[in-house]
Amino acid sequence: MIARLWSADTTPAQAPAYAEHLRAHVLPALNAIEGYAGATLLERTTPAAVEIIVITWWRSLEAIRGFSGADLEHAVIADEAARLLTRFDHRVRHFTLVVEDIPRPATAG
């Protein structure tokens, strides 16, 4: 599994609009790509901005090419999203999942 990480900054007023853009436009498009395996949006409010990290999960580099094109590290940012951000990465980083620990819900009994 490959994680694709991208970060940006926005204002507290625009953070909900960016999250809605991701939900309404980006995630439906990603779900149509074979090999897409999920996404996470993280936010952290600082005195200067709201920091955003988007992590998308992919089954292969070839699947990522279905989204990014030939340049795997090219950040894909729609104009609508860019208008909501005060800063954003133009390049992304990819990491291979090595260890994962997801606790299982406790069983009753």
C-alpha cells in the first residue's frame, strides 16, 4: 500500500469549505480510479493558519498514475480548491506502508 501525502494551509473560515470540496468533488473522482484505497484529511489550527494534510492510499504506483498522470509527484489541485488555500505543496510525497496497527473493537461478553 502506498500513501500519497500533500499539505496546504488555509484560514479558519475557509477550512470547512476545503473539506466540503474534498468530500463533494475529489473523493468521488478518486473512488472511480482502480487501485484507490481511501483518504484521510487532517487539520491542525495554529495561530497563523489551519494546516491541512491529505493522505490518499493506493494499491500501486500505476494506480496513482491514473490520478496524477505520468509525473507521480505532481500535486493535482483544482482551481476551486486553490482559491480556498493560502499555501499549498506543488509536489507530493509517497511512502510505502510498512507497519499498520488498527485496534479491533472490543467484543461484548
